[in-house]
Amino acid sequence: MRFLLMFFIILFLWNCEDKQTSKNSNTTIVKDTVTTKVKTEPKKKTKKTSEFPILTDDNAMEFFLEYDKEHKENKVRVTTDFGTFDILLYDKTKFHRANFIYLTKRKYFDGTQFYRVIKNFVVQGGSSDALDLYTKRRKIGHYLLPPDTKRGYTHQRGSVSMPSSEIENAYKLASPFQFFIVMNRERAKHLDGDYTVFGEVIRGMDVVDKINAVKTDEGDWPLNNVYIRTIEIIK
């Protein structure tokens, strides 16, 4: 009898211990984390596209209308082989001003030349005999600008104007890549109405006078090239 009593006591204590052990054991199931290596394809080199459209006669005016709203700069500094001079661009001739600012920011004028010099009449720049000029123009586009001659500006000494295209056109459409500066001591009245005055030299006219004094060939091209080293925006 005593033996049976001891047996049941031991059995009871054993069961209690087993339950306690089961309660304390960690029963959380941890899922295996499988890391799958994803084979990445090498990035294909994409051809960088220009942030600017190629300009044509169809889209140029609309482009400059929008460009004018965001780019209000109106002063530039021209650095040449003879020194520097500053130009004020007129806000009223907004398409021509915007065009000049656009080309300046695209670095079009850098390295071009004053290729037409007529004493006491004009110095004309924006062209070059370098082969890369055509590459520059191709990247920008081919377009002409209509004249804007009714803003009250006339061709005075120091006036900056835009020549018409070399192609025959009855409307005197302007060549946007070129400009000329009037040298006459008196007003060049015969140019009014045909060409758009869109700015004036406000500093360094003596430098322009030096350019106007260089010797030229029969085609009015300077015997020694006169380079526009840079044109940059100033405040």
C-alpha cells in the first residue's frame, strides 16, 4: 500500500514537470528565407537626345514665344581679338532678342568671325570659314525670322540689326545666325524698314571701330580673320 502511494506521487510529479517543459518550449515556426539572385541585364546605352528641338520655319516662332517667357536676359558681352564690347538687346523685339540669347547659350557664336567689314558702314558677324559651323547650325536647325521693323528703332551708329537671308525672299526674312553693327556717324536711313534693329552697343564702341578699320579683300572679308572668341550673358 505504501509502495502504491509512492508510485502515484512520483507519477503525478513527473506529469507536472513534463507539462511545464512543454509550456516553456519555443513553438514558433520560423520560415526559411530564400534569397533569390535576380540576374540583371546590363543597361543598354541610350543615345542622348538634345533637350532642344531642331528648329524649322514651322516651329521656330512658337519656340521663341515660349523661350522668351523664361529667358529674360537682355545684355551680352562680345569678346573679340580687339577687345570686348557690350550689347543691350531690346525687349520689344522679343523674337530677335530671344533668338540671340538662345544662340548665345548654345555657344553658337563662339569661334565665329566678323566676316563682312565695310568701312564707315557696317561690321557683320556670326559666320565663319570653319567646317564645324555647319555642324553647329545643323544641331540647332534651319529657320528664318520675320522682320519686326515697327518698334520705333532706326539704324543709328552702334545699332545692332539682323541681316536678311542670302536666299531671295520678298519679305526680307532674317538670317538668325548673323548680326551687323551700324558704323555710320550719321543715321543709315536706307536700312530702316528692311532690317530689324534689335539692340545697340552700350560699351566698347571703340573696339568695334578697330574692327571696322581692318583691311579687307574685294569681298569685304578681313584679310586677317577677326574672331568672336565668346559671347556671354551679363547682368
